[in-house]
Amino acid sequence: MQSNAVFALLAAKQRWLGARFNILAQNVANADTPGYRPRDLDAAGFERLLARSLAGPAPEPLRRTDPAHLAGPPPRLPLGARIVQAAEIAPDGNAVVLAEQVRKLAATERDYALATNLFRKFRTMFETAVGSPR
């Protein structure tokens, strides 16, 4: 796998986790809003994107026409929030279970920290391989 593909996958995962964290935080913020239904991102959507990326042909290497040009941003990850089926619904119609949302927030935060550490370790390994000074 090419190094730019690894960086792109890690960046896509971090964008997805950041978007999920925002949606879960909105769920917590609306815990007292009558009729509010919690939302979440579909984890299988990211897994399908990853599977397609790994199974498909190798990405074309980056090309620049001028040494001063920077590479463009990776393609945006399609995000689709969906309403989560609630196990409990309050009398006012609110379906947010705070304990569940906090658990999901903590798991998302752990996954984001893991992706950040992997990004940092891979960058350090890449710098060591090419011999760039720190």
C-alpha cells in the first residue's frame, strides 16, 4: 500500500469519527428536547469505503506540475446520519438515553486517539525511512 493511501485512509477515518462525535454531542445536547430522536453515523458505511479502497486498484501516485504545489485534499467521505432505533422513549417522545450516548462518545474518542497515534507513528516511520531530520 502506498504511503499516501495510508495517510488518506487515516484522515478519512478521523473525519468520520469527528462527524460522529458532533452528531452524538447533538444527541446529548437534545436529551431534554421533546420528540427528539437520537442520530448516529452508519459504521458499515466507513467499513465499505475501506474495503473498496483496499480491494480496488492501487491509487495513482500524486503528480505535481510545480514543486511548490501542494497535493489536494483527499475526497470527502460521504456521511449519512441515520435515526437510531430507540429502546426507551420518554413520555414526551424523547428517545435519548444519556448513558448510551456517553458510552458511544467515549468509544469514538478512543478510536480517534488511536487513529491519531497511528498517523503519528506512520509519519515518524516514513520520516525515518526517507531520512528527514526532526
